[in-house]
Amino acid sequence: MEEKYIDDAFLARWVAGELTPEELDAFQNSKDYLEFKRINDGAQILEAPKFDQQASFIRLQDELSGETQDAKIVKIIPRWIYSVAATVVVAAGIFFFLNNSSSSFETGFGEQKTVTLPDNSKVYLNAKSTLAFNKRDWESNRILKFSGEAFFDVEKGTSFKVVTNQGVIEVLGTEFNVITGEKFFEVRCHEGKVRVSNNSDENLATLTQGKAVRMHDNKEENWNFNQEKPTWIKGESSFTKTPLKQVIKTLEGRYDVVFDTKTIDLNRRFTGSFTHKDFNLALKTVFTPLNISYSKKGKMIYLKGKN
Amino acid sequence: MPLDTKSVCDKKVFESIYNDHSKTLRNFIYYKCGDVQQAEDVVQEAFIKLWKNCAKVFVEKAKSFLYTVANNTFLNEVAHKKVVLQHQKSIKNNSTSETPEFILEEKEFMMKLKNAIADLPEKQREVFLLSRIDNKKYSEIAEITGITIKAVEKRMSQALIVLRKKIGKI
């Protein structure tokens, strides 16, 4: 049958729509035509795997920042501008510092911190979290701004409020653990009673000891647990049917790595725990049961579903 | 000689070169090796080399510089493994009201087609996919792969003939 296409480029010209009307007519009447057409049509609905151009450009820029060019780069902005800008920033900083009695705390990758509030309440901050409050009128106004994960041990007193991007927790004196993330908000009550509401002030739940609530993608989940203190304070993060996305975020905050999750389903749930002491062991305990393989390259961890 | 004021060392120019060529370059290497990660690494490396040599490469030569560097990197570093092409799962739905049998049969056909494409010789595969997935003209494919248009057309035709033989009667 190939002999019919004496011209090496016949099929290529057909694909490109370059056949003469006579050639096309004859070809369409041949018995092979339909088979070729189906292959060509089928091939055109295939797509190459997604290429995230922006993300990879950012990655490229990262790598380039360490490279030197052969050419000399002429600065368009004169140097003195930078000194002026720096002065302005410092001046503004001092101004705000003097004017504001708010205190803020932040933890970096893998860091944990204990913050004692003016009334002796304690906040245990887990990695990659921030906490801010106003010192001056603390006694009358116990309000904290918070993101990340923390365990709160609150002294009895006036109302104590934790405000996060995802919702508000209000208590009178109790112990509870909060995690915030992107479209993720979890509160576990370890002692006493807490009231959880979302940002539009709708009441989500009133939790008593051993009860937990979670908002994930605007869906509410409730469950019970049995721990005196969150396990992460003792060097282990544990999860109960937690979306994989949040588990990975916790791993990233703990070990200062970045996961490539392009090929896996982040909505899968994970129940279990990982240690804070051994990264390899942590990777193994999280991903092996989920049947996900991983490979390391510098700070990047590439995840791949096994089927 | 006209004085070209554009320079690859200019960040804006470099970025626009990146936006114009990175995707096809990634696909081109991907069609050769079937490994997204490796393909993206090769692309990164090619752009890093371009940046380092930006004073020596004219803007209009940047494209061929990239393809040459990427191709060399690929030949030097990438072990030739069996190619497993992962096409995105979301195949565009271009017909409606199909019977289940039709859908099943169509799925089977697409599976066969994918396997047959993965089995093509590398040279035919890259031409075929650059044309069919990236919608590149033969002249452009010739530029990318560094062969003549005639040779591109020949490889394209051969690819179709091989695919038809492999897939057989429908």
C-alpha cells in the first residue's frame, strides 16, 4: 500500500492540507483514507503535559541570580536612590515602633517558640506561624492575631479571642490547638470550652474537651480525639483524616523544603503522624502508605503517584 | 550593518524570549525522552547558558542557540530510556451524545495510538508531535530539528505509515 505514495511527502502534504483537489479526491476514495484520518484526528486531540511557564520562569530566575553575565550591566537607577529609600524605611520603622505597643512573634522553618502573654497565658507556636497582640490594653482586651499552627493555654479571665484569616475562636479559659491554612481552618479543644466562628461571624461550633472541628473548602467536619496536649509539642505532628495539602504544608514548614505536587491528588486524606527529628523517616511515614513515591533534589521534593 | 539595540542581556528581552520559546522547547525535549522533569531541567539549563552568553548571542539567533544547546544537553546527559509519553488526561471532548460502546472503543483506540506514538523512532516522533500537538509548520520544525523541510515531510509521512501499520484495522 505504501507504494501508492510514490512521493515521500504525500501524507505530510495531506496532513498540512497541501494536496491538490484531484490528489485529495483520489486519496479520500482509497480504502486507507479512513484509517489515516482517524490517526490524524486522534493525534490532534492529544495534549502534552501541562507546562507551568510562570513557575518555571521563577525557578529560572532563582538559578540565574547566582550566575554572572559576560556583559557589563549598566545601572539605570543611581545608587544614592537606594540610600534615600533605606533611610525612609528606617525612619518609618522607628516611627511605627514608637507609636505602637503591639508585639509580634514569628517562627521560621522548623522553629518552635513559646510565648507568654501578659496574663501568663501561654502560646506554643509551631513552625512557620505568626502571632501579634496589643500589650498596652491586654488585660481588658485579650485579642490575638494569628496564622499557622499553635497550641493555646489560656488563663481564666475576660474573653480571649484568636482572630485568623479563616475564622475566630473565643474562649474563657482553656487549652486548644489552632491550624490555619489556605481554605483550611482547624480547631481542637484540649480542655474547657471554646466557641469557633467564621469571618462573617456565623457560629460554627462550640467545642468541649476532646472535640475538634475543621473547615476545609467551606465544608465542615467534626470529630473526637483523645490527647492531653497536641503531639507536635513533643516532636511529632499528627493528623486525623487531614487533606494531603495541609499535611504537605506542615512538612514544608517543618523541614524547609518545597514539594512539587503537580501529579498527585491533594484532596486525599491522611491519618497518621510524622517525626520532627528525621526528614527521611517523615517522608517515608507520610507518603509510603499513600502509595506516592518521592525524589529529592536540593530543596525540592518531587512527588509522584505510583499508578 | 544595522545597529540592533535589543540585547539578550536586557531582562525584558530575555523574558520575552523565554515566553516565546520555553514551552515548545520543553515539549520538543519531552517528545524525545518522555520525562517531564528531565525535559524541564534541560530547558532551564539552556536558558541559563543563554543568559551567561547573552553578550555573544544576537536576539534573532537566540532561538537556534536554545535548541542547539538543549539538543546537545539532551544527547550528552539524558540516558535513553524507553519512552513513556504521558499525555494529559483531559482529552478534549469534541463529540457529544456517544453510546457507551463508542466511548469505550474510542478510549481503546486512543490507548493504542498513544502506545504506537511512544514506540515510534525518536526522529519520527518529535516531528509528528511537534506538528500535531504544537501545531508547528514543517518549516519551523525543520528549523527546530536542524534538518531540511523535505526531510521533515518525509519523517512525517513515515510516522503516519508506521502508526497505521501498528494500529492496524479499526
